[in-house]
Amino acid sequence: MLKIIQAETAAHVAYVRELFGEYLQWVGGMLQREFGFNADIAAILEQDMRTLSKFAPPTGRLLLASDAGQVIGLGCLRSLSAETGEIKRMYVRPPFRGRGIGRALLTELLAQAHAIGYQYIRLDSAPFLPESHALYRSAGFREIPAYPGVEIPQEFHHNWLFMEKLLA
């Protein structure tokens, strides 16, 4: 049975590191293939781990998805402003994709964002993630220009997809 929880314990943080590492290795490989860009995965992972507090309550969330005791995905939410949150690091391990886990994580992140009081939710997505783009569109996200606070380097903005959803 799928469970989604807020990462809080040292064991949870170990899973976050593992999943962030997998995600970054995969994205790094795709950036190399698509754009010839070599990312320093180890440095990015260490930076992500040093700044985990940006995903902590009350203004952020760091959610883990598990099934049958196995951690299989994560999704993060951070504050861009008092009115706007940003979804980051949505990732489901490849063997578990296509089972609605990404949708469940997104649904919970949106519910948590609403509970925090955000009016808008934004995200960025790489051009090589069409399944993710379809998920976000089906959840009511629309394309927007790059926004303040986005972590994507300027030279990639023309290739990247930036999206926003107004929360009801």
C-alpha cells in the first residue's frame, strides 16, 4: 500500500540522499546526452543535502513515497515567497513508474501547499520529461516564462519548461 510521509528522521534523510543521488545521476546523464553539459553530481548532491531545511515545515515539505516498506519516490516543496511555493525534485524510481506514484506525490504536495497558504505553485521541468509535463498539465499547471528564484542556469532557460498553477 502506498504511503506518503514527511521526511523527519535520520533514516528518512538517508533515503532522501539516496533518491537525490539517483535523480541527479539520471538528470546528469540526460543533460550530457541532450546538451553536452557535464554536471558535478557529487557537488550538487552535497549542496542539496546542506540546504534540506528549505524543504522543512512550516513553509516547505520533503515527502517520501513508500510501498511495502520500500522507499520508491520523493517530492519537495519550498517557498519562493509568502504567496508562492515551488515543487522540486519530483522523482519515482524507474521500476515503479507508471503506477500513479508521481500523481500521488504531486497531489499531496499540492494539498500541503494549499494548507501552508500558497496561492501559486511553480515548477521547472527539463525538456526530456514529456511524461512529467503531461502529469503537470493534467493537474492544471500552465506554461509561464522563467520566474524569479528559479535554480536553472540562464543558458538553459530557452530549453526548459516553466509552469505555474493557481491554487483554489
